[in-house]
Amino acid sequence: MLMKFQPVPLKRNAHYGSNYWEVYSPKIKRNVHLFSDLEYDHWVSVETNPQIKAFCEQPVISLKHLHKKFLDACRTAGIRSHEYPFTTKDAGRRAIERYAKQLHARYFSEASGRHGDEAARHARVTEPGIKNYPMVVRPFEKVQFDGHRIDAILSVTFQTPEGDEITTTIERLWLLVIIDVATRVILGYHISFNKEYSSADVLQCIRNAIVPWEEKEFTITGLKYPEYGGYASQLIPEAKWGIWDEFHYDNGKANLSNVVRERLTQIIGCSINAGPVSTPERRGIIERFFGLLEENGYHRLPNTTGSHPKDPRRKNAEEKAVKYQISSEHIEELTEVLIALYNGTPHEGVNNLTPLEAMQQRIQRGMTIRTMPEQKRDDISFLTLTAKRRVNGNMESGRRPYIQYEGVTYHSQILSQNLDLIGKTLTLLVNIEDLRTIRAFLPDGSEFGVLTASGKWGITRHTLQLRKEITKLRSRKQLFYTSQDDPIEKYHEYLRSSKHKKRERNKLVQLENTRKRETEKQQPLESTDTEQVSKSEGVKVISKERNTVARTLKKTIVY
């Protein structure tokens, strides 16, 4: 027969050791009436009790192991077999389980740290509060920007200097997107071929989100734009040249560059919110979009890499990319259609309206959108940076005035005749997408004129990034050219010879795509008669008046 339980007097605490009551569950303490409510709250405080704090922070252990530790501590403390917890059927196991759950619930953030740093960070940044869930209703009030590496392996076919045709793979591409928080509309995107996207890629994405969108012609048979989708800057008149009030992005190096901050504040006129480091939860809307785009698009391709290394869908992705010759051009066209489809698909985040419908309705209710002034709508406003350079020259040696920028000399007829400018500093306005010419300004702020790059640098269009890449290779003695050679063409030959380097193949594809677009821009516009002939030959000509806002908002797509 078990002895009747009697409350243990407080003076026996010293007999059992200083940590005797610390191993008891709350049930024991309440039964023996040793602690007042205030003392009990003090006992369970993580801040004041080092043992509880250590328990919260230690690696995860099973309930079975925790219960065993509890019983061992009870025996060490001198608790006999006729006393609690040994008198119960489960030896206090359920009490320990309840107490552990209460402790985890009370100190959720600290307890989550037992499951790893990522779990602790996620618990900390998602703590309930108004700051984590602000209500944004007006279109273009706040946008989110982020980059996502596309889960697909792509192929490229090119000729080596020996004349051999090779089909091989390239590195995965980056998809940069800007999304409107209030309506979930994708305002614009950009695909980068770089291993890590640069500040130039970020600026290009910003430009694409503001400049009115134009439809593209597709090379994939049967691929076409959805009938009731599209892009806001083409379908909604009020959204043309629309600019936002707040730009939310992560702490990536490309995002935090000075040129990006300068363009956002001076050209767009918006505030910048970089957010805490390593907190994608603060950009949950755009992260969710990337997940939808992958599952409904890229993950359905035979060359997908899947969502994780053990994903069965990624089996032989490189072999399939080469077999089916899935190129970067195909991914660009597919991305164009997938985003247009997303904008015309009902979304739970906007009450099952399509993003385009949500934006149109809120504009009709009187929510206005800021638009970019006409004087800032040229390309040079988006993709420029400022620099200061000293005017060089020497009258004694007969060297006329010139400036040096990124390893290339710039000059003009007016500069050559102004010998008094030698030694003075000019402010340069550089278009990072076209370094053939640079606009110069005098120290008093007045415009001096346009300076042209010397040699073939002033003939072939090239970007700042391409210029830096070529000069870097030349300094390493990996690329050679004379003043009579075209550096861009020499660089092209170098990339074609680097067939065993996947990163160089990415640069080759990017260079060839850029040159192809430049060639298409230089071709004269086709006449109406030519369009009719093309239609008769089975070539689809897309009409820019295909969609209207009214037609877009009559029907939605559900998938």
C-alpha cells in the first residue's frame, strides 16, 4: 500500500540539494505549495533561470530522452519510489510533455533555435506585428524586387574557330522581377546571363518595368500570348510610364550599388527599403510568385533541375537540354508568355480577381499613379552613371586634349581645339548600355558636347560590363588586339574558342543575342504589304492592338 502523499516542508530543500526543485514539473510545485505565483513565474523565466535558458537553446532531444533525464535528476535529488513522479502510471511523462510544450509556446523564438539557425531566424522575423503585414492598397504604392535563378539547364550551339559545330550547356540564368504589392501585377522583368546578376541587370529590369511594354514575335511553334493576359503598361493607359513610391529589395551587392540607388532616388523619385539581411519573408509576395512560376512553367520542362538536389524531375537534365536543343531564346519566349498568363489569372491575394483586374478597378476608384516626366523618358536617363575625368594633353609633344575612360581615349573636334581645358576636370554622363559616346559637362555645369571613343570602340555598340571584361582579359594577356582590330569581334572569337568553360559560353550567348537585337533594330520597318505577304506565307504577325483593357477584363483564366 502506497503511503499518503504529504507536502514536503521548505526546509528540506537544502537536504536534497540546490537544484532539487528545479527538476520538478509545475505540477509538483503546485501540489507542495512551496512557491507563490510570483515565485513560480520567476522560476520559469528564461531571462532569470539559466537552466531553463540552456534547455531552450540545447539541440533537439526526443521526449523519451527528456523523460529519462528527468527521472535521473529525481533519483539524484533523493526522491524515493513512493513519491511523485514514481507513483504515477507513466512516471510523470505526460506532465513533462505538457510542460515542454508550454515552455516552447511561451518562448517560441528561443525554442525554435533548437532546430537550427534558419528556424530561429524565421521565427524571429515573422513575429506577429503590424510592421510585418502592412496594408497596401494603392497600385504602385510599393513594389518588390528580387532575382531568382531559373531551375533549368539550357543548351547553346556555336561554331568553333576550326569550323566545328558544337552543342553544349550553359549556366543557369537569372530572372529579375518587379511586382506591385497591392495588385500582384508583374510590372517588368529581365533575364541575366551572368553568374551573379549585376547592377546593370537591375537597372535594365527597372527600365523594363516603366517603359511601355511591346509584344514580341516567337520562334516556338504554337506559342502565343494568352487572350486575356498581358502587361499593365500596355493594357492600362494610366499605368504607362508609371513609377512607384517605395522600392523593396534585398541586401544583394548589385542592389545596393551606388548607381542603382542614384537612379531610384533621382529618376524614379522613390524611397528605398533594403530590409533586414537574409529575410526573404519580408518579400514573401515575390518569393511566392517565383514558386508559382517554377511549378507551372519551368519544372514542367524536360531539362528542369527541380526544386532540390534529390528531385526526381532533374534526372539527366543536361542530356535532355542538349538532346532537345532548348536554348536561352526558348526560355525568354516561355517566360514572356508565363508572366503574361500570370497577370491574367485569378489570384487569392486580390480577392480572386486577376492582377490586371485589381489594378484597373482601383484606378477607376480614384487611386492615382505617378508617371515619369517626359524629359526623363529617354534610355540615357535610366541606364546612366556620372563620372569625373581630367582632361589630358600636352602642347609641347603635340598631344591634343582628350580624356580617358575605362581604358579608352575619348575626343571630339571641339575638345581638340580647346587647349585651355587641359588639366581641368569634366563631368561625364555615361550610358552603361552604349559606351561609343559620352556626354561631357564643364565645371560650371554647362554642357560641353559629345565625346567619341577612339578606334573601333567608337563604331561597335558595347556595354560598360563588356568593356571591363575585354580590358581585364587584355591585362591578363588572354586577349590580344591592335588599334586596327575590332575588340568586340576579337572578344567574340575568344568566347567561341573557350568551348570547355561554361561561364564563357553564357557570355557568348549574351553577346550573340545582343548583336542579333541590334541587327533587328537597324532593319527598316516592314510595310503593310509585306505584312500581308507574311501572313499568306504562314508567318504570324502580331498586332499591337490585339488586346484592350475592356477585353482583358471580361474573362479570367483559372488553372
